[in-house]
Amino acid sequence: MANLYFVSEPLTATTTHVEIVGDEARHAVQVARTRAGDVVEVSDGRGNRADARVLSADKASVACSIDNVRTDPEPAMRVVLVQALAKGDRDELAIQTATELGVDRVVPWQAERSVSRWSGDKIAKGVARWNAIVREASKQSMRSRVPTVSQPVATETVCTIDDGLAWIVLDPRSETTLSEWFRDAGSPTAVGIVVGPEGGITGAEIGLLSSAGATAVRLDGPILRTSTAGPAAMAALLALGGVW
């Protein structure tokens, strides 16, 4: 099985050596049984990756020589997921799957009906937890770009976090389907997806998001949980845009 490990230093054409440290090193040595002479892939999480020949390995540090540094192309479609905080691990499942699908950025949203609440120290802990999830999901899917995790946003500011996005909010009550919106919007290549919590998005929130430029759309078929709605919409967009 191929393994990808993240390093802290940027990878450039002049990089000749790197060290895999911390949890990455422990995983490489104790789980993947990496030894001197093995070849693995390393990435800086910014789109650059390289082949790495292991020179020495212990659970604290894996020293590698570097060859064939390359930069992966930017994704053909950039997607930002604004995920409402949800109970249990449903919001975490959403961002994990979205990362595997290639999401560019994930944004925690404190929706009106969110059962989970982040405040005080919980904000920093929640963002750190989401960062760990997207990093591990990037490793699992061999992605060289780790999605950005933003600070939590309020409904009023959701559509202001990125001026370059065409915004949609998933609402099963909408008369407009995702495919209809995509066609009428001119097949956008940068999309922001807003997903509500278990209890759904309130009418007032739909109004605020719509007034800020978002379009309410529905996914035909069964009503999906908050853990699956965003990734499902993202997969549909990738198919509609010809990326898949």
C-alpha cells in the first residue's frame, strides 16, 4: 500500500533532504513498518510532493533523501464546504468525506438549530480537531493539498468569506434542483456549499443566505443526513462539471 507523509518545510526543486517527525514518524515506523531503504511519498500539504528514500528511521524521526519534486495541478473545480455543527460525529464525517473528494476549504457554521455549540475554549479545540481530520483524510486519499479549516462563521457572514464563489444552500424545500442551478449559473468552477444541521435550516437563515447571493437548491431523492448531504452535492458538481 502506498503511503504519503506530510512534512513541515516547503518542497522545492532545490530540496534534497527532509525529516518526517511527530505522529507522522510514529505511523511510518510503527504502523507502516518503514525502514531504511524504503521509498515513500512526502508532501508539504501545499500541492507539492516528492519521492523520498528513507535513510534512517525511528519513531521520533524518519530522515529521507528527496527526488522528483513535482507540483500537482490546481483542481478543475474549487469547492468550499460550509458545514453546520452537528451532534455526534456527523459534521466530522462530512468534512472527512469532502476532503477525500477534493474540497478546498471547510468552514464550521454555528447554525440556529445546531445541537453542538462551540464557544470559549471549544472553538480552538474544534478547529484543531477539524484540522486533524482533514489532514488524516488527505493522507488517506494521497492528496498533496490539505484543505484549509476556517474559524466558525455566523449566518450573516457565510457568503462573504470568499468573493470568488457561486453560493448554494442545500434545502429539500427548494423548487430548483442542483443540476438546474448549475446549468443556469453557467457551469461555475468555484462553488460554496452551505449545509445545515440535523434539524435543517430555518426560513430566516435561508432568507439571510439568499439575500447575500446564495441560491437554495435541492438534491432529488431521499433526504440526506448532514453528514452526507455536502459530499453528495460535491460529487454531483464534480460530475456535472466534467471533472469526473
